[in-house]
Amino acid sequence: MTTLIVIDQAPYGSWSGREALDMAFSLAAFDQPVSLLFCDAGVNWLRQGQQATELGQKTVEKNLAAAPMFGVEAILADGPACQRYGLDDSNLLAGVTRVEAVEPIIARHTDVLFAG
Amino acid sequence: MSSTALSYTLVITGAPWASQAPQTALEFARALLAAGHRLDRVFLYGDGIHLASALATPPSDEPNWPRQWAEFLAAHQVPAVACIASTLRRGLVNETEQARYELPASNLLAPFEIAGLGEWVEGRLKTDRTVYFHGSGA
């Protein structure tokens, strides 16, 4: 079983993305192969230099930084969505892989799960 | 009657009244039992945990989704677990958590229980199908 967790909503407006991240970490902690895919407005999770203290929240950048430690296999970003939101090599978080299309990524996982 | 009986885990992430997720999941659960399948467990996550509130009190001429679910779970002896991280954030606690955090009340509806995401991970591994019931996503 290989799981892909898809986050398609921008950070901070809802807790569903953070809770989807917890699901990914949980799978990884139980040695279940899992990757994260950010698409649509969800790619904004991957922007460098987020200053969430202005909002009274913790930055999601910190949550995401724990992904490799838990054993999340890959952090993937939809390339066209990155382009739409002005994300490129200069401002994308380290360790993120941009993909040209999401369909082949979805196809190679046995389970695909969307953030609620 | 299905020729091959399957085991299911249902995950509900949409809240009652804010979404149709609990209602749709209940109809799905009834249908899969009627078709001869097995419901191994129900896992509430995110806003879905509001389904396990003992304090939901809709007007008497409206459906009470927590109560309907609780009756269904008891009748069919299906274990149902609400994620502990989701419940604590949203103010749903059992007596153990009430004592631990020194809270003024507890409000978990029986037979729902509170446990960690490990229950979800185990459900995915042990059952043939895991089906998700989300809210609007807004």
C-alpha cells in the first residue's frame, strides 16, 4: 500500500491541511509508505519565509520540516500551480519536487487521500 | 447479496449540520451491512468528531445525527473512535481527558471512544476498503 495525501487548500484558513499532515506523519511513523502532493492553492504551503506570527499561528513551514524525520518519502508540488502562484526555485522550500502533471503521480499510488 | 463479503473502515471528517458527511456515511454503513459486508470500525477525524458529542440537542423534529449513529453502532456492535488530537482541540472529551486537563465537564457520547491516529492506520491495514466522508472542504 502506497499512500498519497493531497493538500489542495492554502494554509492558515483551515486546520484540515495540518490535520492531513498529521495523517501523513502517522502513516510514516508506522512505516507505511506515504508522500505528500500539494496542488491548487495548496502549493502556498511550500513558500519560503512565511510569517504566520502575524496571524497568531505557527508557520506550517515548521510542521512540514518534520516530514523527512518522520520518513515521509516525498513532498511533491504541482508545477503549473506553482507557476500560477509565483513559486519557483527562488522561493520554494528546500526538499520539494515539482512535477509537470499530477495524474501520473496519483496513478502510481494505491491509495489517494484528500485533506478533509 | 454480494458474492464476496468485504470489510470496511469508514472515516468521517465532515461535521454534522455543517456537512452531509455523517448522514451519507450512515446510509452507506446501513447499505453495506444490508449487502452482506462487514463494518469493522468508524473513525472520526477533524470536524467529524462533533458527531460524538453527547450534548448535541437539535429541535425534536430534526434528525439527531449523533444519536442515530450511536444507536446504529450499538445495535451492530461496531467500534467507533474519535481522534484524540481532533477532539481535544474542539472541546470533546471523555472522563479520562476531563481529569487529565482538569476540565469542568466531559461530553463524549457512548459508544464512541477516543484514541489516536494509530487506530486509523490499523483500520486501513486490516480492512479491505477504507471510505472517507468529507465536508465541503471550505
